[in-house]
Amino acid sequence: MVRDVGAFLDHLGIERTDLVGYSMGAATALRFATGDRRLRRLVLGGIGGDPAKWAGSEGEARVQTSKRWLAGLEAEDPGAIEDKVARAARKLFEARGNDLQAIAALLRGNRHLADDIELDSVTAQTLVVCGDRDMSPHELAVALPHAEALVLDGDHEGVVVNPDLAKAIATFVSAVEAS
């Protein structure tokens, strides 16, 4: 997916741009930002936590949650899913109209944040934003060279429909660079 972002920008002939990603899209955007200098501004939504723990306890928790979601997606009888997390994830993905096989393939791909990401190499001005009932954006923002954190009302899913998210993104990407 990181290579796809670069190929898309190449195809369009874009030399300087802003990039916004949420959740898995934010993880992809972050990985892209570590190796590509075309980014002026970067918005990372729905990811955070302490990067020093991504490969440890936080990473393991994400892996376990993904496994539960995957079990829910792969269940032949959705009504028989006993795990509340798996059942809720399946319902959410179905309600969104997601391609369940594609989501399952992504989950099997184990694309979690890990300690292999060179955060120091991100040159773009970055906004890390999470909901107040999601993970903290502060630790990730501190670990990035040019970042600020923002907490909005909502959980991981709810902050996406919070109108303050769109306002924050628009304000951040429209900021004029200091000369």
C-alpha cells in the first residue's frame, strides 16, 4: 500500500502534497512519510500510543484484536459468533458495506505498527489526532520531529464522524508555511 501511494503520486506528477490517513490509512501514510520527501503536511488519525511499545505490549494487543476481528469475518454463521469484539467488528464492517474478504486479507497481512518505522525520518509537519476514547496521540506526536497532537470527542469509529475532525484537518493543511 505504501508503494501504491508513491506510484499514484508519480502517475499524477505530484511533487509536493499533503497526505491524510486514518487508522490503517494513517499507518500506511506514516510508513510512506518515512521514505518520501514530497509531503508538506501529514495527518495521522486514529493511531498513536507509545511507539516504544508498538512492538511490545501495545503491538501484541493490536495483534490479538485483529485475530478476534478475523475470526468474526471468517465465521460462516455470523449469528454464531460468541466473541463480542468479533461480532461487533463483523457488524461494523457489514454496515459499512466493506468487502469482508478484502478486510480479512488485510488483517491476515499483519500490517501493524512496529518499531521498524524510522520516525526521525518524517520531515512533514504532522498532526496526530485521536478520539478521547481511543488511544492517546501525544506519545506519537512527541516521537515525531515536527508534530502536534489533538484529541477530539469520540472513540476510534466515532471521531471519524465528528465534524471537528474535518475542521482540524482543513485548518492544519491550509496553514501557510513560515518563511
